[in-house]
Amino acid sequence: MLARKVKYQWPIKALFLFCVLFSSKGIAQQTSSPFTARLINLEAAANTTFTYNARLTNSAKVPRIYQLFANVPPGWNIAYKTEGYQVTSINVDSGKTQDINIEINPALETKPGKYNITVTALTGTDSLKLNLEAVVKGTYNVTLSTPSGRLSDDITEGSRREIQLVVKNTGTIALDNLELSAQAPPQWEASFSPATIKQLEPNKESTVTVTLKVPNKTIAGDYVTTFTAKNTNATSNAAFRMTVKTSILTGWLGILIILAALGAVYYLIRKYGRR
């Protein structure tokens, strides 16, 4: 009697396991969404772009055109891109999946925090929703100027000039590894001390000394050198105008050459002019 009872228990257990597996498979199919994103939660600064890689699947038996729109906070911008083009709607064939890049730019004055954004793909009476999260942690920003704000000076050709630059973190996030560089006229030389700022906290500033060397025989006039402070998150440029003047010795030599030339002309006229 016991053997017969055990014999009949195996088909019952097998049927129970089959039902559990079938039910679990059905739940997974029901909970899977045709509108998904690889990452739904991104964290970045307010002045950067939040990019979500989404996928839209058309499970209908006919092609469908999906209109794309979202609820974003005031001042925010959102764009949808597919195959390198910006779109507001997308045509998906039956049984096909289309990749969509969703790019969101928060307003610059956005306060740090978590923001929920719902993107909707609407086709006819069907509405597919994708819930995204943008975690704003502040802003990156840097400015480059001089202590007085003046961006011009003069220099004598063949000499050096030290210029004080002020690098300030005007954002709300610390800036790391700010590098200083210069785009100067040909043959000019620019060196920085220091050349790299390891870290600059918000609302703090750092003074950098740049030594600008002008080569000999530079023609007098105005020349512009562009100084740059940047890292991977922020950049700032300052166009500095330098007026080059010739040295006193060069000026006197020029005057003497001109006088000598005039004297030679006068001598030739006196000697050969009457013939």
C-alpha cells in the first residue's frame, strides 16, 4: 500500500513543477516591457548631457509609428536620436526592435537631487512608458582671467613678461587636474607655474604665473595669445592682447640708417645732379 502511494506521488510532483515553471515563464513574459533602457538611473552634473540607451520593440503584426515625448522639468531639454538623426517619431516594423538614444540636458540652475522623467512612445491607442531617473549632483564651471580683469599689456621685442592669471571654480563640484596651456603667435614661448592645478574646490581660486617670451626682431604691433584652463569636465579661455614695441637701441639704429640713406641721396644729387 505504501509503495503504491509513493508511485502516485511522482506524477503529482512533476505536474506541480511543470505548473510552477509555466506560471513563472508567463509572469516573466508579462512583466517584460517592449520599451526598455540599458540603464535607467544616471548621475552627472547639471551642465552635462544625460544619455540613455533605449530599445523599442514592435510586437504587433503590422508596422507602427511611435510618437515620442516626455515630461521634463521647466528649462530642461530632451532629444531623441536614432541612426545619427534627431527625431520626434519613429517607424518600427513588425517584430523589429529599434535603438534610441535619449539625451536630456538639465537647466543650468537645476539644484542637486533626483529627478524622475517618464518617456512615452505613443502609437494609436497604445502607450508605452519608460521611467528614467536623472541624479543631478551639481555643476562644473571654471573661469580664467587676471587679478584686475585686464587682458592686455605691452612688451619690448626680445624680452619676457610675467602675467598673473586667476583660475576660479565657479561651479558647485570640485575640479581635478586643471591643465593650463597657451596658443601663442609663432616663435613665441609660454610657460606656466604651476602648469597643473591638482584640485580646486567650489568658489575657490588659484593664481598661476605665465611667462611670455617674445622673440627678437618681432615686428611692432598687437598680438593675441589665448590662455586655456581645462579638464575633462570644464574649460575656460582668455584672449590676452600684447602690444609689442621695438627697443630704444633698435629705434636709434633705424633712425641712423634712415639718416645715412638720406645723406647718401643728398651726396649723389650734389655730385651728379649738375651733369
